[in-house]
Amino acid sequence: MFRNKRILVTGGTGSWGYELVTQLLSREPQEIVVYSRSESSQVSMQRAFDDDRLSFVIGDVRDREALTIACEGIDYVFHLAALKHVPVCEEQPYEALKTNVEGTENLIHAAIENNVEKVINVSTDKAANPSNFYGMTKAIGEKLTIHANLLKTNTKFMCVRGGNVLGTNGSVIHLFKKQIREKGQVGITHRDMTRFFLTLEEAIGLLLRATKEGIGGETFVMHMPTCRIIDLAEVLGEAMGVKNVKTIELGIRPGEKIHEILFSEFESVSTYHFDQENYVVLPPLDIPGLKRHYSGYTPVAMGSYSSSENLMNKEQIRQMLVKGGFIS
């Protein structure tokens, strides 16, 4: 579906962007436009790929005019741009609002004005029943994206919700490995904390699957493994030759949850098994044709999808890290 198509990736110089561009290039697009604020990151990415099908545009999603120009002639948009760190968004909420909410609104209007075929908004588990400002802004971004399907447009809008992607910029994996290597210990916020994890390759696979299968208005959620953060730290320590890694409990940061959820109790009543690997969450909005399209799918039987359930044991965590290339 991407052959000879023009694709725009906002925030495309990050870890998600690198993997997305890698997988898209193998699908023979006409052009991939990487739109981001960082000049140095764009130059580095351009040198790394060295592919004439890649174009780079300096711009901010806060700038609607620049986004509108970037969307000219574009078939598909992947919206990755966001402020993502929970403490940063708590301390600078106005900045998070401008990027995560106003930036998403700007993209919606830019896509509609240019008659883009599909827009895929990348969201987070923190948008489900949010407890911090980051999660709140992403939840609003989801609502705006889904509601856009009711505007006078042929553009189809959908969302993908991910958990913690192993090895991305700011990933706890890199932090723990650094702390173990330098100090022989790790700092965790709470001993009982659990999180969803998936590899970057899996995350982009979901993104591309949603683009292909989505009809507009859905939020796609992958079945994701979960683990206790303390178990993850101990497995990393053992792999690095440090047994009985000392853990320092730092305390929960403002807005941080002990457990995350990928869909809430409220959403579960309109959530369906999409296939063996994914769920699809339908909105309370009456988007023409959406409920009918999924009427034959099986509803989920659980009240919510929490990271506190179905936890991996240490051997499963080790296998996940091996698969991701973080330990041997």
C-alpha cells in the first residue's frame, strides 16, 4: 500500500522514526518526508540512511502553516512528534499542551486541507485513565484525532497506543545498564511498579498494520508482555555479571502510576479482539460505518488491561531482552 506513495513522519528523527523509516523504505515509497525541529538530528539521520527517497523538513508541529506546507501532496501521515517525559510535562505543562494538543490539532487541519488519505496518531498507555499531564495531553490528542473523522473530510484518522518500547531514547534499559556498570546498583521509584514492554520492531509493525487495516476512528492496542521493573533490573544485572543488584527506592514521581493500563474499564465495553496480537478500541462517538464494520469481532471479557496482570517471570524477561538485542 505504500508503493509510490508520499509519506510524512512528524518527529521522525527519534527512535520510532528510525525504525519506521527503515521498514517503510523496504515498501518502495516514492518519498518519505521527515519533519522535526532538530537540525543536527536530521543531518545525522540523512547521513545514516543516505537514500534519495528521504527528504527532511525543519519545522515544529506548533506551526500550522509549516505543517500545512509539509502535508502538500502527502498520502499518509505518521504523527510521532510529542513531548514524552512525564517529569518534563509535569514541570512545564504549557509546553506539553502546545506540542501534544495544539500540535495534534494543527496536524489534523493540515491533513484535511491537503486531502491526506490516512493519519495515524501514535499515543501511549498513559493516555488510558491518565494520572499525569503527559497522559492527559495524549488523551486529548487521541480524542481530537478520533473526532476528526466526523469533520467534512475524506481523510481517515486513527490512533495506536503503545507501552514502553525497549531501547528508545530515554529508555529505562539504557539507564539501568549505565547505573549497573558505573555503580553496581539501580534506582527504582517503587518496588511493586510494573510496565508494558515491546520491542521497537513490534511497535512499528503495529503502526503499519493499523495503517493498512484501519478504516478511521479506531484505537489499536497490541497484546504486550508486562513485568515488574525490579525484575527487569535484576535480569539486566545478572546478564552483566552483577549478581544481587542493589536497588535504591527513590519514591514515585509526580503523576506516576505503580501500574499502567492500555484500556480502561470504561473503554473495555467497546473493545474487541482484532486478531491474536491486537485489540481495537472503538470510541463512544457515532462514526458512520465504524461499529458496523466491527460488529462481527469478539468483545473482550476483561474489565481493563493492566500491567499488573500476567507478569513475565525472569526467564521470559531475559528472552525478551535477548530478542531486543540488549543482552546476549
